[in-house]
Amino acid sequence: MARSRDPDKRPRKGLSRRAFLSRGAGLAIAAPIVTGTGLPAPQGAAADVKILGPGKVPVTLRVNGKTHSLNVEPRVTLLEALRTHLDYTGAKKVCDRATCGACTVIMGGKEVYACSILAVEAQGKDILTVEGLSASGKLHPIQEAFIEHDATQCGFCTPGFVVACKALLDRNPNPTVADIEKGLGGNLCRCGTYVGIRQAVLSAAKTMKGGRTDA
């Protein structure tokens, strides 16, 4: 007797495709939903799921000579803490990738990108922003030099440049043009005011004593 060649009439072993899919769907419905913590999610709508993770923590920052106490999540950057929580808006959030330098502040005597430092990491260190450069309403010599030499255009990068210039002159009060170009290499100006900025730094260095008199 010849065997039947019709695949639908051949005897089958194990589960049929229909039975397999039916069982799989049932298991999927019955399986608990697992959250990122490895724990089953609570029953009910997604809105009822409790968010697990670190909450706000107390942070103390010393900015421009003043001590500030605030509660922020550990993930909050120094830039966000300054701008959003303490209203120091001089440092700008531009690239947010530690590339452009618009958020430059001086922390512990060294210029840093505030967008790449966590607020909790900045505790115990003196932080200087562009707002802290002018005393009693009088502009800092660097700020005056930026105005005199037309070193600003749109002004978005200017606060970061001014702070970076302050840090540069703190460590090298008598810079050459090459020193300035190297020292400000971490700050970018899309308007291209580099010539004015270099002249402003040389002028400020002279005003602050000990700077070069030649350009």
C-alpha cells in the first residue's frame, strides 16, 4: 500500500503549530511583568508602577563665596544645579557634551565643564561662575577688555570664555598669543570672535599688572 504524499494527511508527532501558538500566548499572559530591577511589576495599570531608584539627596555648594544647600537627585549635573536650582544662569547649556566650553566655571581653582560634573561631586570645592567676577557692580578687567575689543557677538559663548580667560591669567599672568590660543582651546565661538578675544586677554593681562604690552 502506497504512502500518502499529502502533507496534511501525514501523522504528526508532538504539538501542532496551532497548539504551540495557543500555549505560548497563554504563557505570555500568565507570566509576570519584570521591571528593570528584576522584580515583578505590581498588578494594575502602568501608572501604578512604583519608580524605584535613588531619590533626592542633600547637596551643599559654595558658589561665588556663598554657601547653598539644596536637595537634588544624584544624576543632576553642576550646570543644572547652578542654572535651575540656584539661578546662576551665566554658564550656558549649549552642547551638553563637554565640547563647546559655554558652561565653563572654575572649581577648586581649575576651569571645568559644568555639564560634565555632578553636583554631588562639586561639594567641598569653591565654585566661581561669571557672576562672581564683578564686585559691587564693577566689571572685572577681563569683562571690560571683552567690551573694549569687541570680543562678543551673539554672546552665548562669552561667559564661558571670560571664565576660561580668568583661569588662564590666574596660572599665567603674562601669556603670549600662543599661550592664549592653547589655553582657550577648550572653548568654541561659532561667531568667530577669536581675534578680539586674544586681544582682550592681552589687554586684561596688562591691566591686571604683569601682562605683555605687545600684541
